Amino acid sequence: VTSRINFIDMFETVIHQDSSYDRRGTGSVHNLLKANIWIVDRNYSILHDDETLKKIILEQWGKDIKPADEAETRPDFLCMIAPFSEQRSVKRQIILEIKRPSVKIKFAHMEQVMKYKTVLQKYSGKQIDEYVCYMIGREIDPSLAATDFSQSGFIAKTYTDFISEARIFYKEYLKIIEEETFAV
């Protein structure tokens, strides 16, 4: 728990360094998220990282995607919460798209993750009961922030939002552990 809190503190510093948004470095925002996706949500597992929709659909469902359907676009991360269950026939997928600090998230950026979801749903051949699509950046345009799309599974968040949520969770978790240790 303390190592996760330390990571959160370090990650908070990294998101304010514009150079950390270059994907090539081990200390890049993308690669740090790839290794620590729990900071967005502790229940997420990465299925695909920076792969084209064409490759994802071919690997996941064995279908060839038509070029007109955004074949070469690539979500930063496609994650899952729970694997396919034969009994429930439910799968939850999460699309995470991260933006550089110079990009203020606007509705047009939300349309980007909406297109990813539409294409994935079209080619899956199975009902995917839940998609959650995140657009993450340093700043959200006020007109977009005033509109709540979360009921439909589309969420715009700042890095600071999910860092704060993770910090609160892990500090509370640490507090519980420490209290239990002293109670024994």
C-alpha cells in the first residue's frame, strides 16, 4: 500500500512535465500507466496497449475490419474488468485515451472514444454489456465539463481527478491496515 502511495506521489509530479508524454521513455505517462493501470481503477486489466482497432478486432473476434471503419486508429488502452463468463455472457470493456498536456479535452475528443466503442461493438459479434470510455487529459473544456456523459459510459477526467481518487483510496486503506495492526 505504501509503495502505491509513493507511486501516486511520483506520478503526480510526472504529469506536470510535458516531456513525460513522449511514449518512448520508460518514465512516460503512457508507460507508467501501462505498468500501473490500478491508479485509474484497481479492477482494470489491460487487454491491448496502443494497438490498431484492426489488430484488436482480428485478435479478439477473428474479423477483418473495413478501412472505412477507422481501422488504423488506436486507443491508448483497451482494458477489461471481468472476463467472458459462459454463465452470464457479460463482458465489460474499458477504453482509455490519454491526451498531451497541451490538449484541452473538448467534445470532439469524446467523439474519438465514441467511435472506438462503436467500431468495437460492431465487430465483436457478441453483446458487450458495458463499455466505459475515458478521455483523460490535463484540462477539460468548461463546456464539456458542464455535461455529464457518465450515465452513458463516457467520462472525461483530468489526471488530477483519478490521482486524487487513488490517493484517497490508498490512504484510507493504509489507515485501516495500521488500525488493525495496532488493535492486535
